[in-house]
Amino acid sequence: MSTTASTSGQVLEFELGDETYCVSIDYVTEIVDVGDLTKVPNSPPHVEGVMDLRGRTTSIINPKVVFNIAEEGAEQRIIVYDPDIVEDQGAAGWLVDEVDQVVQIDEADVDTSPAKDDDSIHGVVKRGDGDFVIWVDPTHVHGSA
């Protein structure tokens, strides 16, 4: 595996607690407001529930649980992923505090993650303002969650 991102492209930035994260826009099908979630008994802790999105039952995942993020937040948006990335798990979306923007990422601005054993972290993006954005890979998150 390469030490930096193998491609550059557009990413969707979003907030989880006090930190900014991003995913490749190629994985995202839509962004929706949080609606009524139906809790599913005996589901894993990272599954908030399910909701009907355009006639499809969509599992709603809380990435704060997956990434062990303790900070509270608004949890007002859902990033819906292309069902092909979650393989046999069907349609899925992530419950995030806020969606910020779509930005172009230059490969030179992506460093390896200090979490070397965690494939779900694609890299760390250095922004011009000195802030960092954690680039996550939902294919690995859904494969291991």
C-alpha cells in the first residue's frame, strides 16, 4: 500500500464532534437531513437504526462509535453511500454532525495516517490554513464494522 493517496480528487468534508473528516465524493450518492430512525433490536452499537430513503431500507451508521469519538454534536445530516461499497450489507448512510463542502484534494497535501494498522483511515489532508482533515475510507469501515 502506498504511503500517500494513490489518486487525487474531490472529497466531501463533514464534521464529527470537533474534528473535520472527509470521504471521496465518488462513494456518496446523496446527503439528506436526519429523519425518523427506526431502532433495530440487537443491532451492533454503531448502527443507529434504519430509515426509508427513496423506497430503500437504509442502515444508518454512527461513525463516532466506529472511530471512538466521544464529542457530542448536532447529528443532523446523513451521508448516503453507494450500495456497491457496502457489498452485502445493502444501502447505508453515516450520521454526521454537519456536512461542510466538496473540495479538490491535491495528492501532495495527503500524508499517511499515524494509525498505521487502520485501513479505514486513507490519510491526513493538510489544508492551507494549518488545519488537518482526516480522510476516511468507507469501504474499509463497512467491511470491518
